[in-house]
Amino acid sequence: MKWSTLMVSILGTATLLGASTSYAKQVQIDVAMGQPVLLADKKQTAYLKVGLTGFEMATKGDRTPTNIALVLDRSGSMQGAKLKKAKQASADAIFALGKQDIMSVVTYDNKVKVLVPATKLTDKNLVSNKIKKISAGGSTALFAGVSKGADEVRKFLTKNRVNRVILLSDGVANVGPSSPRELANLGKSLAKEGISVSTIGLGLGYNEDLMSELARKSNGNHAFAESAEDLADIFNSEFKDALSVVAQEVSIKIVVAEGIRPVRVLGREAEIYGQTVTANINQLYSGQEKYILLEVEIPAHSVGDAIQVADVTVSYSNLETHVTDQVSSTTGVSFSDSVAEVDKNTDDEVMAPAVEQIAIERSKEAVKLRDEGKIQEAKAVLQKNAAYLGRNAKRYKSKKLAEFEESQTESLDNLDGANWNKQRKLLRKDQYKYETQQSY
């Protein structure tokens, strides 16, 4: 009997901790191997995907209330159209929130000011009007601005709210801690408290490494607004995400069978200790998938063998039922001497993300080479990466890989000095989006 047949009775079994009803909505868990049938008699690399899809909210009234701190850069470089558009976009976006939501507004230049202390959003017009009166001047105390935004979130911090800081900046942090590592450490610390930080970089003057690392370590989003005209769509998308969170504190534990070596997790931070792999995702959104992709090394087996690869347990805080749900599943592979059978059983929904994550690593390598002034070497890596994406887009029938191929190809003409600053930000934005499965 093949392993894929055995899986039917295992997938979908779940244990709910504390749930009072058997029909409570749950996050959909899909554990699958990229190649559930492998060639016999050879050691090989395989990919295991743990896909997590947030359940659909019945109505907007079912959503989890938010606790958002809006942190806006008002330094001198924001003067003029940038600040005007930023104020308008953020002031308009808050009207998507409701009276049950908590809102605070923090501004910063060389000093930090709490414009609107954390409070229930009972008067949207009042908050909107205060935002519209912000004026520009001074330097960029970005670290202090985020820290103060987090202080406001802490006033109403609870597991039953979506706790988030939304940061907008157009410049390089030049007051206080200012390195990507220092901001990453801040993000990591906030994530432990259940606070995510989404970052929006405006124009060509901000530090994309700093902004993306802050978002990454806290499990937030990262966006690049080339023009202030882009801000309205970005703020709307960010607030839409915050309003659609259905699960938090997601913990994934993968126990790999003896004899199989867990090699690495692609795209996300994880810990590998012996045969156990653990990873965390701060939040899941309604109807959206996030995933963990584990590369494993499987030893040679004979034709007809079927083995277990891993047990997977996922626990998360269900924001509809306010209890902790736990779902367990398992997966494995069988072995064949037929290449046709291996190809026939390949799971495109696992292999396409694996290709995507490998391509992200190569894109990062190209950026590193370009930063070192090795333009031709960077171009060669991007060309090879685009070809790799193109081949696999056809093989796995993936529109997303085709779009990634197109963006890598477009990058080739923009590695010179005049265009590199903008292109680097576009590359880092794409890397972050694909790596974290960001929705916008």
C-alpha cells in the first residue's frame, strides 16, 4: 500500500484544547510532500510543506478588535507633498476601523510625540483631524518612534486583540539606535510580546534593510512606496490585513522520523534540534495561506517501501473561540523505480513554493554581489535565476513563479549606479513579499 493511500485517514484529524463545540471554525492545515513518490535505491532531497490557511469570517462583525499604533515620520525630509499624502492616506484609512478598536498616533522627528494616546476609536473625525495637522521638521528618531508606538499598544495589550505598530518613514534613522541589527532586535522583542510591526518605506531615501528586518523579526508586513501617491493603497491593504486576523501565536512543531535528516527551513526562521523542527508565525489572516517549508534528506529505500517522514503538530490561538486549538497530522513517502510515476505524483502546490524560496536566496545573492560592486556577477545570477523560475513556472503551472521571473528579468537593466537605489528597494520588497507570503 502506498503512503498516499494511508494519508486519507490521517489528514484532518484534530484535537481541540478547550473548544466547547465540534463545529468551531479552525485553521486549515495541509501537510504534504513535494514528491510523495520517490525513486528507489538513492539518497535524495525532498520538501515537506506545512500549509496554514485562515478560516473565513462569516461577517465583518465577527472580526477580532484591533489595537493599532500609527507611527508617522514628520522629519524635515517629509516636507511638502510626501507629508501631505501620508497624512491624507493614514487619516482616511482609520475610517475602516470600528468603535471596538483601539487607536493611537505617534509622530517623530528628532523627538517623539504621542499625538493621540491609545483609546477606543469612538471619534474617528477627531483622530483624522489631528493627523491632518501634523507638520514636518527635524531629524529621524525612528527607533524611539517605534518604541513609543509599542508603549501605546501595551496599554491595551491582550491576546484577544490584533496588536500592531504601523511605521511610515522616508529617511535613514539618524537619532538613536539606527542599524538593521538594532531594529531587528527591537522587532524580535516585540514579537515575543505579541506585537507585530509593519513598515512602509516612502521614496528612495530610507534604509530598506533596516525596515524589512524590523518587519521580519516581528512578523509584520513591509511595503515600498516609490511615490506618495502609492500610500493610500498601501495603508488600505495594511488595515485590511489587520482587520482579517483569525489566529495568533501559531506554533509549528515537526518531528522528523529517525534516519531522515532535517536540513533547513526555507524562508522562515526556525530551530532544528536533533529530529525536531520548531517555527512560529505571529498571525494568520482570513482566507490566506502561510506556510513552513522544510528540506529533508531521505536515505535510499527499496521499490515498494513506504515510510513515515514526519509528525506535525500546530497549535494556535483561535480569535473567534478564544481558545487554543491544536491540530496534528503526519506525512510520508513511498518508493518506485518508475520516473513516470514519480513525476505523475509530484505535488505542484509544494514544489512551486520550494522553487520560489530557492529563487529568493539567489536574488539575495545577486543583491549582495551588486552591493560589492560586482555588477556582471550579479547580472549573471539574476539571469540564471530568471531562467530557473521560467522553467519551473511551466513545469509546475505556477503564475506566481512566472511573475517572479518577470521581476527578476526587469532587474537586469537597472543594476547601474543611476538606477540601483530604486531597484534594490524593489528587489528587497519582492524578496520579503515572497518569503513571508505577504498578501500585497
